[in-house]
Amino acid sequence: MKRTLRVLPEAEAELQSAATWYEEKRPGVGIEFIAVLDRAFESILENPEACPVWRPDRPYRRLLLKRFPYVVFFRIDSSTIEIVAVAHAKRRPGYWLERRR
């Protein structure tokens, strides 16, 4: 079954903020960050169950980005994969847990 991908507005803001930060530090790197995220989203859509469960007591899975210290957290239901956060791997763990659909 083909699922649709939905990115929460907060996760969209996080990825835009990170891309802007990278682009300001070194032109072109923000675009590379977005490209890596696009590939990550495609991978999640193709096989979401291949990503490990974040914690056994939470309904989230995670995908670590290559090259950038970010983690994509998402949840799966029967028809949708919902990107909940694009979080820096070393800052404020779990801050996004209260986000709702």
C-alpha cells in the first residue's frame, strides 16, 4: 500500500531554519541539506519499517541523516507517514513530543 507523506508545519519550519543556517555559513550547503532531506523522505516513504523505533514506549521511528547531525522523527498510520520533527541530534532531545496532528 502506498502511503502519503505529511510534514507537520513545525518540522517544515525546523528544516527551513537549518537550511538557512547552513546556507548562511557556506553557500550551497543549505541546498545540500535539503537534498539530503529529500532523499531521506523518499527512503522513509519506500520502506518506513526499515527505520528503527525511537523508543519502545513511543509511536515514533527515526532516520539519521547522512553528513548532517539531524534526525527525522516520524510516525506511521495505515495511509500516512507523518514527519513530526527534523531535530538536531545533540540539542534538546524530545522537545517535539507534544506535537499533535
